[in-house]
Amino acid sequence: MTTDPFDRAVARTVAENDDRRRQRRQRARLRRGAGQKKAFQIHAVVFVAVQALLFAIWLASSITDGFDHPWFIYPLLGWGIGLAAHYIAVRNCWRHQPKTGSDARVSYSGQ
């Protein structure tokens, strides 16, 4: 450790800047994770709503014309694969968010 006041001030400034940079990266990671989680939730809600609508259309047309091939399964499976891929991509962001320690004090709002 040096006794020169200038060297101590420089070391303290460098440490503070490193800490600020780390906190800024942490806040950005939390915002990105929250945004991706919200996007996945919207995707899942729209998926369920559209699939329910397609099933209702198939059911209504099948009741009047006789039960036919369940064609609503094809968009269900195709879109379901996309939804599963979206979940897998977003899940990694959820896993890497800190939950304990000093990093847990950095909230989404940056306070």
C-alpha cells in the first residue's frame, strides 16, 4: 500500500468506477431479463387465446357438418414448437439473475 495521497485517490476512483460499471451491467441484465420474461408471457397468452379460438371454430363447424379431421392440431403443434423454443431461450436469462448477496440489492428500477 502506498502512502502517496494521489495514488490512493487514483486507486479509490478506479475502484468506484469499476463498481459503477458492474452495477450498470447488472441493472441492464435485470431489465433485459424482465423484458424477455414479459415478452414470453405475452406470447404464451396469445398462443392460448388463438388455439382456443381455433378449437372453437373447429368444434362449431364439426357440430354442424359432422366431426371432421381435427385440423386445429397442426397450428397447435407448429406454434407450440415456436413457443417452446422461446421458453428455452428466455429460461437462460431467468437462471442467471442473482438472488442473494450484494447484487440482490440492485433492483430493476436501478435503486
